[in-house]
Amino acid sequence: MTNMNIDRETLRELADEGNETALGRLADIADTAGDLGELSELLDEGSMRAGFLLTRRAASTGDLRELQRIADAGYDEAGDELNRLLKATADGHRD
């Protein structure tokens, strides 16, 4: 198997043509670089991988507003995670 380094420009062209794998690869690159702005843009383009990565980050910091934003952008699992955190918070405050 050949190890190929695919440049971002090629990935972007493929993603613009509807290639989900290329869109996901761009999300992985943005995540590795810590580029939350690009991840958000990719989510807005429909990248479920970007949604997953953003949800993971928001959940780890307990950022409820960001989880809501991600869910509103179409990544349903962010809504599930938001509800889980809200329930855990409510359970922790019961007397």
C-alpha cells in the first residue's frame, strides 16, 4: 500500500464535490490543529465528523451553549450529550 500525503486543497475540492470522506479528513486536520473555527465551518457544511469532534470538545469542558449550537447545526448526538449533562447537573443538585 502506498502512503499518500493528500494536500488540503485537493481535500477541499473533493469535499466541495460532495465527498464525505474528504470532508471528514478536513475535520480531522482542523481538530489536530485546534482550529475550532474551521471545525465549525465544516459542521455548517454538513460534516458529521466535525460535529463529533466539536461535541467531544464541548462535552469535556461542560460547554452547554456550544453543545446546543452543535445540535442546532444538525449533529443530534450533541443534543443527547447536552441532555445527559443537564440531567447529571440536576441529579447532583437534588436534596
